[in-house]
Amino acid sequence: MVIILTTILIIRVLMMCSAFLLNLTKSNSAVIRQPYNRLLYSTLLREIHHEQSFETILIVHNGNYAPEVLLQAIQQLQLPLMIVTKAERSFGLKQNFNSEIMAILVMDSSIDLKLVDTLANILNNIRHTRILNIAINVKAQEEYKKSMMLSYKYYNMTNVLLTFVHREANEAGIMKFFLLKPYPHYHWDALCQPNMTPHFQQHWRNMQNKTLLTFVEKSDIRSLYFQDEKGKMQLNGYVARFVSLFAELFNVSLQMAYPLNLSHPARSFLSRQDSLDNKDLDIPMFLHTTSNEDELLHWTDIYEFDQGLFMVPCAQSLSTREVYAILLNVEFLGCLVASTLLLSLIHSLIDYIVDDIVQPARLVFSDRVFPAVLGQPFAVRYTHSRSLKILQLLLFILGLYINTQFSVNVKTLLTRPPQHRPIESIQDIVNSPQKILLYEAEHEIISAFSGHNMRSVITTQNYTYLIDMQLHLNTAYSYYISSGLWEILMRQQHFYAHQVFCTYDNQTLFQNLPWAIPLQPNSPYREPLNYLINQIHDLGFMDAWVSSTFSDLLKLKLMSLYEPHVQNAPKSLKVNDLFWTWIMVTTGLCTSCLVFLLEVIWRGIGKKMATVRKARWKK
């Protein structure tokens, strides 16, 4: 009996010990699992931060509280932390905070697509941000992966690392990693080694020959297309070359959204924004500008800062006709007339006082004085009068001075004629008779910003015609151009002896216009385009592309190095060049005819009066 009781007592003691040990084991397992998971999170976040640093961590989750283990791991990084739940209102992160962030999307047990929408709104315009998607206790993993992949594709998120985490004790610390790869199409790629680096990759460095739609404007010098000698379409221009380089570097296949047609360009620049709104284009081969800052957020970084300015014909030399108008001005002719009248009167007074010679016809205009004033040979009569000899000496000196001055002015003004007053400001353009040729769509914008009433503006709907007039430096009009086109035109004019078109600081209408490549909202190609924009500016590709475009424009005969409006051979005088000379000759002839008629009339009156006197005397 004692043996039986002892046996039962031992069994009970053993059962109590077993139960105590079992509870102790469960307690230790729960305590150990939590630090182990925290260590995994901490290690993962440190490795990601080491790959590329971030300054803020954003947690978006669908529970009331964020996972404590994850928060403890983040605290070790000592970085600012933002926590957003599905019940909270989303906000724009880029407009208010530093965009160098690490986003963590936490879903517990099930798929919550509204949470993805919240994250997408927060990451608006920065959806290339690294996203760590933590799925806790998700059983239907394949369904979860498929749904999340479609959501990420819809919101253009390309940089996602997915990990599945379990809370069960027998799976403590086990994480499965899947990397989202967007090219050539969205798919998940399992990471065999959980600790492999890098955890996030720049997938845009190899887009796996993905096809992107683009578009070229023939009327835009930045993007030029033409047929070469073999009949193949060729592209040039510092924007088209940039997009082509982008395709070459990042393994992209470009496809035209509209067929290239030399005779009928696909669209005008007015349909640029319409094409983007309709999501026709991925990366267009043109630049656009806007004053809307929100619109610029969707576009690439600034490709170039441009200026809108007026190009006017440079001040031209005076024509021969205008030179003679300067030579035979009122001051010169007044000097001749006044000298002739005064000296003729003095000469007549000396003749009358000294020699008692009265010549009324020479009182105002003496044929002996006028040639002397002109510096020409003149007749003198023998006299003993010293005063008349002094007068004749004065006539010689005056004629020599006037003749010498006139001859010097003629040679100077005809060999190096002065120039017209240049058009140096917008107000000068408004007051100038020179017409301004504008594209019709630009007229209202320019008139509104200039603040002037452009009375001398001529508009055209043919943009190709306008560009042709500008490239051939047609001086019939002034033009509104960009500083990029002005740079090409200046390269052309460097080969000229005289610059044809000029521009001045006071003729700049728009200062520092930001030009960028317009993209679809949250385009996944914005990050690689921005990277390449910075590279080509640092390496000086822009200057090389502008030079190449200028060379092709010359080959296509869209521009010419032949300097217009220049006479290489000596230019003979024309009838119109001596306009003022003919005016003076005609005036002299008319005056002589009038004097002749007056003399005839006066003589007739004299004869009649003499006849009357003779008849009276006979009586």
C-alpha cells in the first residue's frame, strides 16, 4: 500500500514539474522571439540606410498601433518618424517635408488597397521612393503578391521590397523577400539570400528593351528630323539627341506616337499639352514651359533656362541718297546763301563808292562772289582799291574753307557712311516702322506681357514659314525668338562680315524661362531623365549637340553662310543716289527760268515805256 501511495505521489510531482517546465519554455520562447525579430528589422533598416541614406522614415499601416518591434528597431536609427494609419487624412509629402525618405507599408493578415492609395497620395510626385512592404501573417501570399503588384503598377511605384513575416513561434524570425521589377513588365523576383545587398535597385538603368512612345516636332529647332542621302529618317537637335541618348543608355526602344512626315508635320506645338493629358506620350522630344509651379512638379528637372527676346535688324549704313541729304543740309545751304548775299552786297558797295559803278543785278547775287564762295575759280577786275583786294582775299579764304570741309565730309561719309539709330528697346520697336512677324498663338501672350500696344505686328499661322524667315535672316521683319534659337543664329552670323540681326538687354521680354520635358503625372521615367540631364550638362554635351544641329541645318540648306544684303563688287551710283543733287539742279533751272521770264517781262515793259516816252516827246 505504501509503495502504491509513493508511486502516485512521484507521478504527481513529475507532472507538476513537467507543466512548470512547459510554461517556462513558452515564456522564454515569447521573450526571445521579440528581440530576435527586432534584431532582424534593425539589421535590415541599417543595411538599406547604408546602401543609400534617408533622412525620414514614413510608416503607413492598417492597425491602430504600429508594430512595437518595428518601432523599437527604428528608434535605434535615431531618425525622424512619421506614422500614418488608414483612418488619417493623406497629405503631400514633397510640398511640406524632405523627400529623402524611406516608406514602410505594413499590412496585417489581409490586403488593404485603400492603404496603398493613401501611401500613393502621400508620395505624390516622389513615387520612386524606396518602399518596404511588410506583410504580417498573410496566408494567401500569391494572391497578395498579384494584387499588390497591380496596385504598384497603377500608381507607378517601381522601387518596392516585399517581405512576409510570421508571428508563430515555430517560424520566428523567418522573412521571405521579393523584389518588384517593373521592366519590361511588372513582376516579382524572389531574393534567395535574405541578407543580400543591395535590397533596392535602380531598375531604370536597364529597362529590358521596353517600348516607349515619343513624338518629334518638325517645326522645333530643338528636335529636327529629316531624310539623309539614303532616304532614311534622321534625328538631330539637343532635345532629340538627349532622348535618343536616354534610350541608348538605359536599353529603351523608342516608337513614334505619330508617323514622321516631312510634308505634313503631325501636330503643332499647341497640341503638346493635349497629347500629355491624353497619355499618348511617355517621353516627348520637345520642351515646354509654364508659370504653374504645380505643373512643373510632374516634369523633369529644368533642361535649360531660356529667355524670350526680340530680334531686330541691326542698324544699317546710310544710303548714298541719305548721305547727300546730310551733306546738303539746311545749315550748309544757309551758310552759302548768307555768305553770297552779304559779300555780294559789300562788293557792290565798294564798286559804287570807290569806282562809282552801279550794277543792280549784282547787288544781291553776284556772279563774281558765288563761285568764290563755292571754292571755284572766279573773275576779278583790276582795281587800285585796297578794300576790294581785301574782299577778294576773304572770298578766296572762305571758298577754300567751305570747299575743303565739303570735300572731306563727302569722302568720309561716302567711304564710311554713318548708321541709322539702332532699335534698342521694346518701346523703340513699338515706335519703329519696322513690322514684327509673330506666330498667331504667341501674339496675345506677348501683347499681354509687354504692356505695349503692338500696332506694327503681323501674325501668321504658318509656323514653318516663320522659322524659315528667321533662319534666312530676312530683314523685312523683326521677330520674337528664344535665346536657344538666337545662339544658333549667332553662330551663323559669326561667318558674316557684318552682323545682320541684333538684340539688346532692353528687348528681353521674358527672363529665365524654365524649360523642361513634360511628362505624365508621377512618370516612372522622371528619375532617370533627371539623372541624365545633370550628366549631360556636367559633360558639356549641349554645346556639341548645338554645333551638330547647326551643321545639319547648313547641309539641309535651312540656313546659309552667304551673307545677305552685301555688295562685294564696287557699287556704281544710281539716279536715286543723287536725288538731292537733282533737286538742286532742278531748283536752279526753275529759278533761272523764272529769272529769264522776269527779265523778258521787265525788258518788254521797259521797251513799252520807252516807246510811250518817245511818242510824248515828239508831240
